[in-house]
Amino acid sequence: MNRIRIFLKLSAESIAFALHALRANMLRTVLSLLGISIGIFAIISVFTVVDAMEKNVRTSVESLGDKTIYVQKWWAFGGDYPWWKYWQRPLPSVKEMHQLAARSQSIEAFTFEAYLNGKTVKYLNNSAENVTVALVSHDFDKVKSFELSAGRYLTEMESNSGRAVGIIGSNVANGLFGSASNALGKVFEVMGRKVEVIGVFKEEGKSLLETEMDNTVVLPLNFGRNFVNIRSDRIDPFIKAKVKEGVPIQFANDELKSIMRSIRRLRPIEDDNFALNQSSLLSNNITNIFSALNMAGAIIGGFSILVGGFGIANIMFVSVKERTSQIGIQKSLGAKNYFILMQFLFEAIVLCLIGGLIGLSIIYFLAMFVSHAFDYPLSLTGHNIMLGLFISALIGLVSGFIPAYSASQLDPVEAIRANG
């Protein structure tokens, strides 16, 4: 217990000596802080941006549904499968969706979806540009996760009959009608057709994967078929299936593969002419992608930290040289080697921690500015704060150890004579 009390007392005295030394050489202290501050800013800012991007992408992937399977012509080129074979594949059809629904035991709901991007919708003199028009079958609401801020979803009769009704995103509602509450019952024009608004999607915010519904108009598939060829490669329609609770997604995937091969009458030796893709495949790749980005950021920021560390070591050597006679006096009065070691070591650590705090403060205020100015969620997490402080303390420990150790080994007599 006495040893702990003595250690804490020595630590407090060492920190007091360190702070006094830093105040006594303010210009040198400021210049030393710059190197560490820039280094911490470089490495933690990269981690902060990457964390924000990863969170955004993961949120987007989760909105796709963690137990959904896509039946498509293609997802991405992969392996040794030639691109022209992808091109020759037939597009999924509504008939195939109904056949899958009739034969599948592991799927809760199917939906057929086709998307047209970059469209302009109009209401009187108002218009909304770059709108995504989604043509969907009735069970879209059972497969896709979303909320409505006003109105209702399509009825089965509206979907089957192809009635000219639609649900619009919050951005579309604001652009055409000023607000969601003013949109219900209004008739707007999309691709030359008049459509009545029966619902408005709740605002979701920006997404890196562009999965949000804010800038989307959802129309019944049977209505869209009147003016759009949904069996077009330009539209690239797909079937989306939601797996039942408790059913392993791989089991459902194997079942759908077997049924699709049967529907398309593929022989055992023939390759699949369709793709079954899962949103979970994206989730599995996200970790690897962002781990690589974090590693690249750590390497880039590491060089800045390294330069700052050399600067701290250089300053500490100068500090030891300037205070050589003081060290000699302290040792002649009975100061132990470990007290001298801790004195300079704490000085280096405190210096680096102050520099780290400055760098973290800059990141914090920049993150607040970006979040408010560009409407992009960017925040300095507690994990990154602790990481920044840990790196700062570690750099102080490593950079200050050799100067501190050399100071602790000085002969008191020679040290007093050095500047005498």
C-alpha cells in the first residue's frame, strides 16, 4: 500500500514538473504540439470518415432486408463466367414469380420490381427531377421495409387492376406539393400518365447505395405495363423473395435454385441462366472493404504520427541537455533514477496528449460543420477518441523513453559541471 502511495506521489510530482517545463518553453511546446496534432488529426479523421461511410452502407444494406433473395439476370460478373453468357440469359418474368410462389415452401412473399431512373414528374407548374419510378407487384410492402408519413399502401384490387395511383417519396412530395400532407388526393403526371397520390413515404435521408425512398414514385406493376416494356434489358427487372422466419437463408436459396432450374427446364449438365443473390453477400464484403480502407488510413496517418514522434524525441533531447545541471542537483539531493526517468517520460506523454486533444478537437468541430452544412451524418465516436488518446500516449512513451532514460543515467557530479 505504501508503494502505491509513493508511486502516485512521484507520478503527481513528475506531472507537475512536466507541466512546469512545458509552460517555461511555450514556443517550443507549441511547435512540438503541431506535429502530434496534425498526426492525430490525419489518422483519426480518416477513421471517422470511414466509420461514417460504413455505417451508412450497412444501414442501406439492412434496408434491403437481411433475409431477402434476388432472382436476377445478373448481379455482377464473377469468376470465369464470360460476360456474353450473362447477356444471353433471359430476364425474370411475372409468370416465373407466380410459379415460384406456388411451389416454394420457404418463402414468405415474392415481389416483381422494375425501376426507371432519372425521370421527371410534374404537378401544374412544379416539377421534381431525377426521380426513380418503381413498378412493383402487390406484395412489395411485405418484402421491402418502409414507413408512410401520410396516406396508405396499395390495395390488392388497385394492384391487380392497374389503377393509376401511386405512393411518392418525401422529396417528391415537397417538390410538387410543398409537403406530404398536401399531396394526398392530388393528381400529378409521370411519363405522360396522370397518377393520383394515395400515400407518402416517411423521409429516410441520404444513402450511399441509393436505397432510400425519398426520391421515388411507386406505381402498381400492372399500371406501368401499359406504357413500359418491363421485359427490357434497359430496365433489368428482378424478383425479390423474403425468406420465412426460422428458415435458413441457404436452404431457401437452394430451394429457389432448384425450382428456377425446373421452371426453365435446364438439364443437369447446363449452367444456371439466372442469378440468385443475397443482400447478406454485400454485408459480408463490407467488413473486408472498410478494413482495407482503415488500414490504408492508418498507414497514411502513421507517417504523420512518425514525423511527430521524431519531433517529440528531438525536443526531449534538447530539454534534457538544457536541464542537465538541474538533473545533477536533483540526483545529488537524493532523487532516484526512476524519478528522473518518470519526470521526462511524463513530460513527453503529457505533451503528446495535449497535441492529441487539439487534433481531436479539430476533428470534432469539423465533423459538426460537415453534418450541418452538407446534411451528412459525421461524428467523432468515443472509440476513436480513446484510440486517438491511446496513440498519443503511446507516441509520447516511445519518443520520450530514450531521452528520459539517458537523463536518468547521468552522473550527478558530471551533470552539475555540464552547465556550471
